[in-house]
Amino acid sequence: MKTAIWLYMFLFLAFFDLHAQYPILTPFAISLGAAPVFIGWMMGLYALTHLPGNLIAGTVIDRHGSRRYIIFSLVSAGIVLLLQSFVHYPWQLLVLRSISGFVLAFLSPACLALLASLSSDNVTQGKFMSGHGVVHTLASVVSPAAGAFIVAKAGYSATFQSLGWLLIATGIMAVFSLPRTLQKAVRPSGPADDGTAAPVPKFQVPWRIYILPFVISCSQGILFFELPLRATGMDGIMSTGILFSVMSIGALVTLSMLFLNRYSPYKRVLGGLFLLAVCFYCLAAIQKIPLNVALFILGTAKGIIFPAMASLFIQLSGGSKLGRVFSLQSIAMSIGSFIGPIAAGQLRDFVSPYFIAFILLMVGLMMLPISRKPGSLLYPNANQTPAS
């Protein structure tokens, strides 16, 4: 538990640091003379450079453990931010953001694998995943306003320097606080017919399950692209930030309901995904529903889905090769984050982007195997059964 507390603190500082840049980067790029098309490519390349990092992370985390890659990711991202405070041309910002996307690709798989390794109990692992979601959501609520405030008081250069030193200091603290070895969080197995312990389940996560993080991140990318454009009647960036905060508060509500972790992660993913799809349908077709209410409910759906999805991947993998499992999940999410805004920008003149997100989420629901019997696609091993 001590390791989990340290890890949550590091995650909060890292997420705070990263989310604080969201309201800063676009105006900073514009101040350097960047055109909107260039800014779009800068954001897209940040997501694309996640892919090679995720591919490497899956193998090296399983081989060497999470500790060194958490430290590497934090310190390297901090150094990139320090360099970012000295840029004078848009192309320099593009290069540094691409490097940042690569080094930060190690952070999420490493942290999730380390959290999952702290226990072999399904319910406890679910609570750890919920804690990860709570920390991430809290950081996303407070950090954008904090970043904008620091820029207003100190300017871009000082802001990037302070955020960079914060990440480096967090990485140094991780050197002395995180365990040096990665425990294998393997679910206990019953004895075999001959009285010996049953073998540990092998890596058998069905490939179609990775459609889940793809469609979820794609729908999020559509929302992050479309919502600021629709908020024309409000007070610019601050009003959009409030709307995103409402969504984050909704996520906090369900993330704080730790009793949900006692239910099957499959059922939670199924229910949360359906609720998310309904919210996007309401945003597209039912204009009478207040936007704040729709986004709050959408946030509650996200708070159900993300810890449940992590628990589902742990369950399907049997607790083995967690680095690979979570790196593939991050790859799917990176691709979705890249495709979502592009699709919304290309098709919004013909159909509501929110309706596109609804269709994608319903496709994801249809891709989920329905049968939960031992030996089915979702639970391929006879000994792998859903949590009660």
C-alpha cells in the first residue's frame, strides 16, 4: 500500500504537469507564428510518436520492471519542457513535442503494470485502477486553470521551466521510493488433477478486445475537438474549461464508488460503454438536454469504464505480461486519439461528430463477446471465469 501511495503522488504531479500545458500550447504556438494547420499536425504527431514508445514499452517493462521506465519518462519529459522554454520557431516546438510524445509513452503502461503487480486479488486490483483514475481526473480538473494562471503571471518561458523542473524532481523522488523489482500479479490457481499447482494462464487477451480503448479514445478525441467549437456563446477558453471540469467531476463521482469494483469488469465495461454511447447520441440529436447535464453523465460513464477496462485486461491476461497488455492498450488509444479529431474535422459539415462517436461506440459494443462461459472468446481458459 505504501508503494501505491507513492505512485499515486508521482502520477498526480506528472498528470498535473502535463494537463497544465493544454491551455498553453496552442496560444504559445500562435505566438511563435504557427498556423492552425501546423498546430493540428503538432498535436497529431504527439499522438503518433506514442506508438513506437508503446511498442518498445510492452517488451522492456515485462523484462526489466516498471521502475526504471517511470523514472526515465518523468525525467526525460522534464528535460524536454526545459528545452521548450527556449524555442523561437514553430518547427522547434514540433520536434520537442514529438520527442515528448515518445518518452511519455512509457509512463502509463509502466504505472498500470506496477499498480496491478501490487496485488493478485481482483477486487484490490480494481481499487488500484480506480485510484489511478481518481488521481488522473483530479489532476485534469485543477491543472489547466493552474497552467493558465502561471502563464498570466510569469509568461510562457517561466511556466515551461517550472513545469519541467517539477517533472524532473518527481523523477528523482521516484528513484528513492519505487520498488526495484516488479512482482508478478498472478491470480491464484487451484490444484491440477495430479495434485500439483495449476499452470499460470498464458497471455490470451483476444485481439478484438482492443477495439474498446480505440473507440473510447476516438470518441474522446471527437469531443475534445468539437466541444470548444460549439461553445461560441460562452466566454472562450474559460467556459470550455468549466465544461470539461463538469465532465471530470462526473468521472470523480463514479471513480469514488469503490464498491463498483466488486462487480464483474465485463459487466461494468458493457454498462459504461452503453451509457457513453447514449450520451453522445443525446449530444447529437436531443438538443433540449442541458450541455452541463449531458457532460456530467458522460463523465460518470468514463469513471465506470476506465478502471473496469484495466481490470478486464488484467483478468484476461491472467496477470502475466502486463507491460505488453497495457502498451497495446495505449497504442489503441493513441491511434483513436489521432483519428477522432481528424474524422470530426473532415465530416462535421455532413454529419454531427457526436453521431460519429455514437456509431463507433455501438460498434465497440457489438465487438464485445456476449458469452461469459469458460472456454468462450472472452474467457478462453477453463479456469478463467469472471469475477462475481
